[in-house]
Amino acid sequence: MTANAKNDETWRRVAVAVPYLWLFVFFLAPFAIVFKISLADPVIAQPPFTASFDEQGNLAASADSFRFLLTDKLYVITYLRSVLMAGGATILCLALGFPMAYGIARSNPATRNLLLLLIVLPFWISFLLRVYAWMGLMNNHGVINNFLMWLGAIDKPIQFMYTDFAVFVGLAYSYLPFMILPLYASLERMDLSLVEAAQDLGATRTRAFWDVTWPLARAGVIAGCLLVFIPAMGEYVIPYLLGGPESLLIGRVLFDEFFVNRDWPLASAVAIILLLLLVVPIVVLQRYQARDQESAA
Amino acid sequence: MKRQSRFILSALAFGYAFLYVPLILVVVYSFNDSRIATVWGGFSTRWYGELLQNDSILDAAFLSLQVAITSATAATLLGTMAGLALARFGRFRGRTLFSGMISSPMVMPEVITGLSLLLLFVTLQQLTGWPGQRGFSTIAIAHTTFSMAYVAVIVQSRLMAMDESLEEAAMDLGGRPLRVVFDITLPLIAPAMIAGWLLSFTLSLDDLVIASFVSGPGSSTLPMVIFSKVKLGVSPDINALATIIIVTVSLGVAIAWVVGRRATRPS
Amino acid sequence: MKDFIHIKGISKLFGDFVAVDNVDLEIARGELFSILGGSGCGKTTLLRMLAGFEVPSSGTIEIDGTDVTHQAPYDRPVNMMFQSYAIFPHMDVAKNIAYGLRKEGVAKQEIDKRVGEMLELVQLVDFRNRKPEQLSGGQRQRVALARALIKQPKVLLLDEPLAALDKKLREQTQFELMNIQDELGITFVVVTHDQEEAMTLSSRIAVMNEGRFKQVGTPKEIYEFPHNRFVADFIGTINTFEAVVTVVNEDGIEAYSDEAGETLSALGRQLIEVGQNIEVAVRPEKIFISKEKPEEAGDVCIEGVVDDLGYLGNRSLYRVRLNSGKMVQVSSQNRRRSITRFLEWEDKVWISWRPRSAVVLLD
């Protein structure tokens, strides 16, 4: 190999090594540390957990945090509630997002771009402020209650805020664009004449939808659902601002365990189990996205 | 125009109302004179004035901007390198792990990313003494880490859609590989890099959870200050702040859209 | 000097897949050489090894006496015109063409002068400052050509140079390409899947399949004397008869074919033994068709029935069913209208050809 060619290799190595090293240190290594700390015991000290090795150099790992998590009903219920809430929000997003994505994909090109832009626009506006906007709407003296009372439909305010309902609405509102975009991508790629062909062959509109449109949109449906479900599982802001004290979700428990109770090992264990719950959906999502990118290329 | 069924049209109408009515109401109420944010007390711009005198919000906004600019720039550099490596270097040792690490931060729940990075910083501090104080640098590092994943994906997909023979042609004509990157590749992926920078910038400004974990005492980003205020309920100066953000973003996007449309219109 | 480009025992493997399998080739200076084959036959890989984008798994490539096997693309005296043309979209026409000279560090004035010459050569003088997106397909092709020629390479590689153009433009561009090659005397190596293109353009053709050369020769040799079934089928249409060799002569063979129901003679170019199974092949236009048995002595004559016919204006196509059931294609010029006009479906006919029109195919 000539000296020139060697030089050319060097910059390539650098281009791989720098981001590689960065991710290794700031993404992969932290997980190892989380795992390590989840096996420690909490103490009142700085930092508030025991060392992995005692003074004699013996391994001092304890699965106490995990044992506690899996036996204490509160945590098991919280995990289950998180799955249910995230799942419910996903279904809500799908029910509203599918017809919207379908409508956008079928509109004429000029309108389509504007409609898409309006779906993406909220991404650029602060997530926190968008959740905050609902506080003003759902308050006991908020716009919705005021409006309903003005209509005479109710005579005293309905309690929206600090309920699971509010958390559902907040989740669906925040993550709706994540559902619509992949759905739109798969519906837009679909050849409309396929549906016409199915109808031509005698299928009713409903039949044609279930036989043709739905299977072809499946990749988008799966990607969209996972893109909503995964972040919703770990959501902290929405349950905190809109949910009641008893509407605990796992993200909020982790946050409180860490900051309020200062039980770092337990918070780490909560994170590890949450991660284990999400490994399957994350891997499935990545597989779909990789395939999607290949088919686009 | 294909005819849309009534069901689809009402879903669209409801969906867009769902997305935008809350935002519009925030804008309207930001001009509300009443201190009780949900009762209309006449038109006023006093909350904007109060906002400008709120030092904690202004300081936080300044810190957030600094962090956003720093992390977006670092993320664009790192992400572009990673995108190039994934799209153009073929197979190299550790590629599977690399692409896994690139795409994971995007789907990782924020609480996990935040917790793990904080624990890393604490451990590093114990071992090396750095970072002595958590604040600007730790938040910027955290934001760079998840933003670079987005940049890498945007750059990678732009590169995959780009004809590789453009770079081969330049090499065939005597351009050495690094030269070709600057002559051909970077100019052609510049739009993707800009998009990546803007997205990183927004993600950084937007982040509350990760910043809450990795920041130290005395360094609060704008979302952290907003959060500590809205925890207590609706507050009129936050309405004003939200309005400023909504209007700025909408104007920016509208301008970009009009410019983009003019650019793509056939000449 | 026949071995201006000398490829010796070159192979390329991608994992287990053998893309190019132990190929030898010599190309003379100033030749317009085509590598012809279907998709996936290895022709593009071979071209990319000549350009330096792929390093051969084994074997060597010499150009003008220098071993370039491991030379990087930017160090080779070789330039390439890409199938997609690969015009840099962010540079205007002049900048695109000048790119190679700029990387060489040629003085600006010299660059301007030579870009001007190139623009003249490809008739794009008025398009100097156009952006690529304002050019038609044909104009892009010419920019790509000019850009690849400006460094006066020893060899110009062309990857499917005309595939992106529509049919009419393709024919016109073919001749332009030949003129430019003639004018500059640069050795051209063309990769194409289009047999007509290869036939018109090239001084010699290599027909490639599954990573190997099936035959190398002039267009005429390849058409008239295909060595094997693949080449015969790939270029034009051909009728083949399975046969067993009965006699081997100085310059040919005789073989009995059940399908034809006759003993057929053919020119044999390979070593053939009596009793060997071979195929005798005849091109449709080499076969005469008539209602009466032709009197010509020594011709092969076989009786059959018109199964199908088609009128193509300048010629007619017939499909004749022999007694064995074998179908034979015949193409006949329509100047002998008075005879062929009377042929109809199910007419009994005689087909005949000169023994020298038939060739032996081995595999």
C-alpha cells in the first residue's frame, strides 16, 4: 500500500473512531454503571450507595433492590399501569392518526405538504409548553369546563385535571405526530389503484380496506405504535403535570425514587427493569426502521 | 383532487383542532390582563413586560441557548462522521455495535438516558475529579449524545439516497478521498446537516428530563425553570413565553416553507 | 502492440460469490472494445477493477506496461464515464469538466483553454455556465464524456454509455461516440448489455457470462462463428439441431440429426470426434424457403410445413414445423416477393441452406 493510500485510511479511521468513542463513553458505559449501582445498597453518604467491593476487596453485590421491586405490590402495579396507559394512548393515537394519515396521503400534493407541515410543526414547539397548554384547558375553571357550563350542559365543573383521563389526553396529544408520520409514509407509498383493483374484483369498500390497505400499511402501523408506546412508557412530565398523585407511572416513580428518596440503587433497578421491558419493542422498531431505510435506498 | 369520505374529513378536522386549539388558546390568554389565567380580564401585554424582567427566566434562556448551540454543533460534527461511516465505509470492525449505539439513544426513554448519564458523571468525578461541577458542560454532553443520533440518521439516509458514483467520479478524476469528501460529499449533504443542526438545536431547547438529571445546583435550563413554575399551576407569564416560542417557530417554519417552495418551483 | 491493456488471470470474489472468474484479456491501443453480457455477468465488476474501485482477489492488470492492479483510482491514467453520468449537481458544466484538471493542479489559464476545447468537441459551447439540472439527458451524457476525456486518459471506461438515453438519441450518440474515439485515438472500453450497441460500436467484443468470457472476437466473428450456445443465443436468433458426429473433415464435420431427419454438415472450428453429441446452428436469415425442392447441389434440404408467418415490411418471418416436430425460424428478404407471396399457413415448404452457413456449437 502506498503512503498516499495510508493517509487516506487514517482520516477514515478518525471519522469512525471519534463518534464511536463518544457513544461508547457517554452511551454504553453509563448502562454498565446503572447496572453496577442497581446491585449496591443505599446509604446516607455522598454518593449515596455502597461500593461494589468492600474493604477486603470482596465483591459486595446485593440483589435487594430487585427483590424489593418485584415483591412490593406498588412497583409491580406501577409497571402494569404504565403498560396499560402507554398501550391505551397508543390505541388512541392509532384510532385518530390512521384516518388522518390516510386523508393526508390522499389529498392533492399542494394541500398535502401544508397538512404535513402542520403535523410536524408541534415538534418544533416546546414539548413542555404543549403539555402546559392542556392545563389551562382542563382546569376546573379551564376553558372546557367554562364552555360546557356556558352551554348549560353541566352545572358544576367536571374534574379533568389530575385524573388518568388527563394523562391519556396528554399522551395522545404529545405523541400523535409520531404516529401519523410513519403511517403517512407507508400509505403514501401505496398504489391507490390496488384498492381500486380490489373493488373492481368485487370487494366492498370495507373489505378492500381490510384486505388491501391495512396489510400494506402494517409496517407503518407497527413503527408508529412503537414510536408512541416506547417513550410513553417512560414519560415523566405528562403524569406529573396532568396526572393525580395516585396516577403513578414508572418514569415518575424512577424520578421520585432518585430525587426525592435519594435511593439510587432502587432507581437504577427500576431503570434496568424498564429497559428489559422495552428491549423487545426497541429491537422490533429498529429492525423495521432498518428495513424501511433499505427499501427506500 | 380525489374525493375524501366524510369520515376522513371529520377525522382530519378533529385531529388538527386537537393539535392546535390548545396552542391557540395559550396565545389568546397570554394577552389576558387577569392574574387568574383562566378568567378573561381584558386585553393587555403586561405579562410580556414582566417576562422580560424575570431574571431567572432570562438567565435560564441564555444558558439553554448556549447549550443548544454548543450541543447542536458538536452533534452535527459527530453525527455527520457517524452517518458517513455507516453509509460509505462498508463493513468495518464493530459496525453492528456502532449502528446499534447510533439508533438507540433516539428510542431510549429520557428517564433512563438521564439517570445513566448522571451516574456516569458521578462515577467519573469520583475517579478523575472531572466534572467538578455539573452544569453547562454536562448538559451539553448529554444533549450532544442523543442529538448526534438524529443527525447521523438524517445524514445517513441522505447519503444512501445519493448516487455513490458522484464520489467515485471525483476520485476517478484525481480527487483523493478526503478531498472528495470536501469537494463533493459535504456540499451535497449540507442540507441534511443543516436540518440535523436545527433538529438538535430544538431537541436541546426542548429537553427537560435529561437536563434535570445532569445539571447541578445553580444551573437551570429554560425548561427546568418553566417546569418549576407550571408545577404550581397555570401562570400568565408562562403563557407569554409560550406565545413567543409558538410565534417564533411558526414564523420560522412558514418562511422556510415559502423559501423551499420557491426553490423547488421549476424555473 | 496488442497488449496495451493486459489483464492476467483476474478474479473477484464477494464473499462466496465469484463475480469475475479467472479472466484473461489483451486490448490494443486505440481499440474500441466492448464487454457484452446480461446483468450480473461480472462485466461491471471487471470495469470497476480497471478503474480501481475494486481490488482484484487475484491476478494483475497492466496498462501501457505498468502494473496498476493496486493503484488507487485517483492515481490511474484511466477515466470513467458512469452509467448515471454522475454529473456533480452543485457545479456548472464548465466546473464539472474542469474538475480533473483542477485536482491535477493545472494552471487556471490552461484549464480554461482545455475546457473550451472540450466544450467544442462535445458541442456544448453555449452551455458552459448551465447547471446540470438545466440539461437534457443527451447533454448530460456529453458533459460526462468531456469531463472524462479532459485529462487525456490512456483508457476511457464507459459503463452503459447510452442506456439512459431514448432510442432515437441513442443511435445518433453512438456515431458521435465513434467519431470522438476516432479523432482522439484513446482506447475505449465499453460495458453494455445491448448487443446491437456492442455490434455497431466496437472493433472487438467480449461476451461475458457468469464471470467468464464466453468468446472474444470482432462483431463479425461473434455473429457468424459463435463458439457456443450462449454466444449464439445472446447475439441474434439462431436455430439449433441436436446431432451426432458421423464424419470429421479438414474444415468441417458431418453429423446426423434426428430433429432434422437429415445429415447436416457444418464448419467445425474445434476438436471434434466421431460419435460426439453436438449442436448444429443456422441463423434464420441464412435459410432459404421455397415451395419446390431446390436443385442446388450440396445444400441441406429439409421438408416442413409453415406453422406461422409474420410480415415485417422489409422481410418476412416464418416458423416452419419439420416432420420431427422441431420448429425452425426462417427470415427472408421480401425482394423475392413473387415466390414468398404464395406462402400461407400449413403450406408444405422446403427449407435449405449452404453447408458453410452452419456452425457447430459445443456447449
